[in-house]
Amino acid sequence: MTEKAADRKPLLSKKIDKFFAGLADAWNFVLRFFKELFVPPYEFKEVIHQCYRIGVESLPLISLTGFIVGIVFTNQSRPSLAEFGATSWLPSLISIAVVRAMGPLVTALIAAGKVGSSIGAEIASMKVTEQIDAMEVSATNPFKFLVVSRVIATTLMIPLLVMYTDFVALIGSFLSVNANEMVSMTTFFVQVFESISFLDITSSILKSLLFGFTIGIVGCYKGYHSSKGTEGVGRAANAAVVMAMFLIFIEELLVLQIVNAIRAF
């Protein structure tokens, strides 16, 4: 930064100018991703490796969380329905809640904490140790190898994890319903699939794609623009989780409004 730029007065205030400058950097980062996405060489091996890390290694945590969510939400909903003698509607209620909102949201939040922090810390540590500079010297495109591959992997794997979470949550719900209402598995899943629509499934998948892209791009951006030093690694990991979760809630709200508007027609 030149002395003239350093001495320049802020347009509004230093914090506001810094905020808008950060938005501009993030926008340019996203644009660069889409530019690099369609330009060879393509890092297929790295994408597959990241898909394994993000998808397969997250299965134990996702399985436990989805199973608990299904049981807890069923047990919490039963007393309210029992007051009206409508416990038979539990499978329908659980399926709508899980497929429309809880499955994608819970999976995205867990992935933001586990995957987002890992991506941010990994890329930040590579920047601190100057591995990214070494990749540029060795004629390797670090942005394509580190950023594009990870964003593609998160975008592809989060929808698969969401569908798996939905299934595990419904299994947990079935065990609770079967133990209390003595409902068979066939009856339970017939009610489940009668309650959800094609719009519910497609909106859940599209929302999951958006969540996956957000987790990947935020983690890569925070890691790629981390400050030098070991402290910057911790800050990058923390900022990646907080920002990804914040954006996920905003996206959930926006997608919900759009889907409700489509459902109203």
C-alpha cells in the first residue's frame, strides 16, 4: 500500500470502508472460482480425495446426530399431538419437518463446524508456511488445486449427506413411534412418503447444494486470506465456521420464502 493510499481519508469510516472492501474481495474470490472451474487442468484426483474426507469421514457424526434428532423431535411432538388424539399423524409431521428443514439445516451446521473449520485451518496453515507460494513457483495453480477442488467436493457431498441424514432421522423416529404406538415400518413409511411432495424433495436438494457451496467457498476464502502467523490459522478456522453458519441461516430464510411462494401458486 502506498503512502498516498494509506493517508487517504475514508469515504464513510474506516470500519465501513473495510466492510465494503471485504465484500468486494469476497465477490472477486467467487468470480475467480467460476472462472477457474471451467479452465483445464482439472484436479479430479483431488476432488475425489476431498469428497472422501468431507463425505465418508463425516458419516459417524452425521449418523449419530441425525438419529438423535429423529428420536428427540418425535418425543417432543408426541405430547402436543396426544392432546388432540392425533398421534397417528406423527410420521407425517416428522417427515415434513425433517425433509423440508431439519435435515438440510442440521447437516449444514454440522458440516460448517467440522468441514468449514478444517478447510479454513488447512489452507491458512499452508499460507503461513508458504506452501501456496511454493506451489506457484512449481507451476501448479494453487487456487484450482486448493479452492476449486474443495468447493466442488462440498457442493457435491452435502446433498448426499442431507439425504443420508433424512433417512437416519426417519429411522430414529420410526423406532420411537414403533415403541410407543406399535406402528409397523410399512405403515410408518407409507405415511412418510404420502406427506412429502416432489417440491419438498427438490427444494431440499437445491438448498443443500447452496449450503455446500457456501461452506466450501467461505472456508477457502477465510483460509486463503488469513493473516500471517499461527494466530491467523485459528482466526481463519473460527471465522469460517461463524460466517458459514450465519450465511446458512440467511439462505434458509430466503429459500423458505421462495418455496412458500411457489407452493402458494
